[in-house]
Amino acid sequence: MLQICILTPAAGFEAFVPRAEDEFRALLGEAVCFRPWTAPLETGDTIVLPLLAWGYQERSGDWSAALDAWESADIRMANAVPLMRWNTDKRYLFDLEAKGVPVIPTAFTPALSDTDITDARARFGDTVIVKPPVSGGADGTYRLAPGDPLPRDVRGKPMLIQPMMSAIATEGEYSLFYFGGVFSHAILKVPSAGDFRVQEQFGGREITVDASEDARALAKQALRAAPGDALYARIDMVRGADGGFRLMELELIEPALFLSHAADRGQLFADTLSARLTSAR
């Protein structure tokens, strides 16, 4: 029987899983099953999506080993293993920038220090954001204003440094969703007052919006520049000081898809999966 297997978290990241599983069951019916990403996978008439593999960044060695095992076993992944391996480390932003994609200005340091912050402020402005290159859900992400000490848990760690984009507070962060390269829907994620993180656990909220032509153009440019075709993708972006959009992240592993904001409530997503399964017979 043809099946869709959605990978779920390892222990400790299950808070929102029941709700997410119910949403996928309602959309995909009996064709969908769920399995922890740490469990062995077998080949067969199954397409695998790690859409709920939250927290993999805290077990990066296990995640890397899982990617290698899936590739060696020729597991049919919705987004190919090489694409996900590339997408695991946010230094992919430098690859996209080299191909002409307008991204948020970004620096990388292998061991974050006060000097790195001083240098970044000279380049980006007084307030900067630091985040691990392998991360999710704003884990390990900090906003550092002048006078803020460097957090102990990120000192000496490999980190990305970016400017604090003022549009996050004044407008929000846009997310555009594509299935099989076809646009589905868009949302605007707005942080709570005084915060810069747009995730629900930090008080952020989502608004259904129409995606402008320039936002769609950036999304398509980022998808074309990625090293492989994506069955599902979320493209996060924010408006820069010049009014143009800048790519924040290209999410190809476990993005929340916010299908309730889609006009078709996720039917394009389901149809894209069905077509992939049919073509793989």
C-alpha cells in the first residue's frame, strides 16, 4: 500500500505533535503514518517527510547519521537527502548570496567572542542577532543591544551574526509556501510587543496575507538557487531598509506549513504528495 510517513520528534519535543498529527490525518487520511526520526526506516512504497522532526538540531550527530543512513538505504524522501543535508546548516545563506539571492547580511564565526560582536556592530549597526548555524525555533538565538553581555551558552560556539532588521518589529516576517514549485499561500508572522521572535511559543502570531509580486520573485529565486528541487518549501523573508525583501531562511526540512492559512486548506500539498507517490510506482 502506498503510504506517506511523517517523521516526528525524538523524546522531549512532543508538545505540539498531537495537534499536528491530527491536522495531517484529516488532510491525508489513512495514507499517512508517523514515526520518530530516530527510528529505523525501511524502503518500500512510502514517501518520507521529516515535517515534525523538531529538535533534531540538539542531536546534530544523530541527525547527520540518520541522513547518511536514509541515503544509503535509498529511502524515498520528499526532499532529497543531499538537499536536506545542505539545508541543515544555515551557512547555506552564503551559497544563495553567491548566486545573487538577496539575503540578510550575515557573518559567521567559528568561536563567538566579544571581538566578533564589536566587528559585527561596526558592519551591521549597534543591535545584532546571534544564532547557531544549526538551529530551529529560535533556539540559542539572541538579540544583543549595546551593553548587553555575550550569553554564556553561545560564547566560544560557532555562530551566525546578523543585523537586527527593524521591519521585524514594525511589520513582521513573511513566509511563503510552495509545493512542487507551485505557490500555495503566505502568512505574516508578527512578534509580541518588545520581542523579535515570531514563534508561537514566544507570543508571536500569524496573519494570512497575499504575497506581493516582489515577495514571490524572491521566493522563486531562492528555490531556483537551491541545489535540488523541493517538494515542499517555506521561504521566510523580511523587508530591508530600502523596501526590498531579504531572505531570512529557506526551510526545506521541518517547517511548520500553516496549512489552515491556505485557501484550499492544504489540498495542493496533498495533491503534490499523491502525484509524487504515483510517479514513483
